[in-house]
Amino acid sequence: MRAFGTGHPDQAAIVSGLFTEPADYRTHGLDERIEIARLYDGREFLYRLVRQLAE
């Protein structure tokens, strides 16, 4: 994997932070939506993840 075309090898991980039930997965569709509670849960998860990685 390359870091955005810089030519330097790098490791990357993609974490969305949006956790939903498979039946409720509607991102990038005609009826794209997510529950408000799931949005706030994802925000809190990503906040804690970044805080831990920054230590």
C-alpha cells in the first residue's frame, strides 16, 4: 500500500465508526439514512480511538 501517491510504503486502516445492523444498512442508497443514536455512538467511538492512538 502506498500513502496517497507519495511513493512511501505505509500501513493504513479504514474505520468508519458507524455500527448498524445488516438489515438497517442503507448508506449510499436511494434511502440513505442512519439512526441518530448510531451517529452519536460512532462519534464517541472515533473520538476515543483517536485519543488512544494519539497517546
